[in-house]
Amino acid sequence: MLYYTEMSLVHLLLAPGQVHALAERSIILGTGVRLNFSQVMANLTVFIAESSVGVCTLLFLVGAAMLTMSRGDQTKVDNGKKLMISALIGLALVLGAYAIVRTVLYFLYEWAP
């Protein structure tokens, strides 16, 4: 029998039948809430994506504040621009990774948030 602790990425990619069987099992939390494996993965994916978007937004705003408060100092202006550009690149990577994971979850579990 295949348990959650024995699952790996190889199992998920090479054995979709086992994944669907695993998706039907319920996880009962201490609060009495029943979730299956696909719901747990979906909730975890959404939480990580939303948290990462918040961090990228915060870093972009910090970069904008650095740029605004630089008072013409070229090194502070460059640091603010670099932070803003890095935050935008990070945001693009996070959203791209979320799109890929969401697509995989859709095809494995027929789930879409």
C-alpha cells in the first residue's frame, strides 16, 4: 500500500493511477475537517503563491521608497532600481511557477482554483 510519506515526484510523474487512488483518500485533521490529497496540495500551492506575491510587492515598494528618498545620490538610485527590477523578475518567476503547478494539478486531479 502506498502512503503519503512514500510519495515522491517520481511516483507522481510515472504513476498517475496511484496518484488518483491517493487523491481519493481523506485526511482528517485535528479540527474535524476532511481533506483529500489534492485539496491539501491545492491549498498549499495557493498559500505559497500568494505569500510570494506579497513579498515581491513589499520588495518593490521598498525599492520605490529607496529611489524616492535617495536625494540624488546615484548609488541609492541604482540600488532602488535594482531592487525594483529584481522584485518584478521574482514576481514573474513566481507567477510562471504557479501557472505550471496549477496546470499539472489540473491534469492530475482535474482541479482548478
